[in-house]
Amino acid sequence: MPKGYIIGHVTITGDPEDYKPYAQKNNEMLPQFGAKFLVRGGQSQYLEGTGFVRHVVIEFPSYDEALRWYNDPEYQENLKIRQAISDGQIICVEGV
């Protein structure tokens, strides 16, 4: 079964300190879904085009598990923190 990936491109528009509770809650939740961060912020540069400042890639055991995490009521509550202080694009992708 192919792995699933949540890929996020985000620009924090509010106080970065307000983002920390969102990130901490994700640290607590993701292991329950068998997930791990492959990319989480860090240095980046656009080689073509423009976009968001922060990039995140989370690997899950499957595409369905990635969607299960995203749609989980606990994550949906946590998501409100990020949405209030950032702009972003989040996608779910099935691996090969």
C-alpha cells in the first residue's frame, strides 16, 4: 500500500509565538497516526515561481491514514489556531 503525504505551504501572518501551540499539538497527535515529519520549515528557496514561506511534508502509512488525521475532530480544532494566523495551501498526496 502506498504511503500518504500531507504537504503544506504556509506563511505565518500573525505572531509566530501564537503558532507554537498548533505545532506542539501536532507533535502529540501525529504519532497516533503513524506519521512523521520529513520536512518542517527549514531553509528553502524557490527555484521556479513564488509562493509561501514555510514548507512541511508529513509522511503517513497510507493515503487514507493521512486523510483520517486531517479530518480527525481533534486536529480540526487545532487547525483553527493555524488558520487564524496564517495563509496556506495543504494537500494530501498518495505516494508511489
